[in-house]
Amino acid sequence: MPISKNFIFKAVAGEYMIIPLSGGTVDMTKSFNINETGAFIYKGLDQGKTAEEIAEDMAKEYDAPKDELLKDINEFIAILKKKGIYND
């Protein structure tokens, strides 16, 4: 699976966080807050969807141009890769 098992995703009170695990315990000092759009992308990746499939889903959900969404999704995936959260 491309999403690293060294991170967990949590939604609490309308806030979304990706939290690293260190030695099997949560490390809140290095948590990564994301917005609703980031959560949508993260969940899609966690389901094994491609960036293209996520862009199609988002275009339907938000009535937005797929090409622009795909660009933003790829930028977000690059951030996840840099942080070691996503590995394709």
C-alpha cells in the first residue's frame, strides 16, 4: 500500500491530521494538519485510487475542472512523498 503504515489519519471536530507513529506510539509533535481537500485526497490514496481517479471524484463532488484538480492533487502528493507519508 502506498500510504505508509508509520502514519495514522484522524478527523477530530472538523480538523484533519496525519500523525506519525514513533516506536508504535503517536508523536503529536510532528503531526501534519490538512484541510478538507487534503483529507479527500488522502482518503482516495488510502483506498488505492490514482491521482486521475481522485481528480474525477473531486470534479464530480465539487463541480471543478478536472485538469486543475489533477495539478493540485499531484502537488499535494509531492508534499506527502517528501514527508514520507506516501510512497508509490
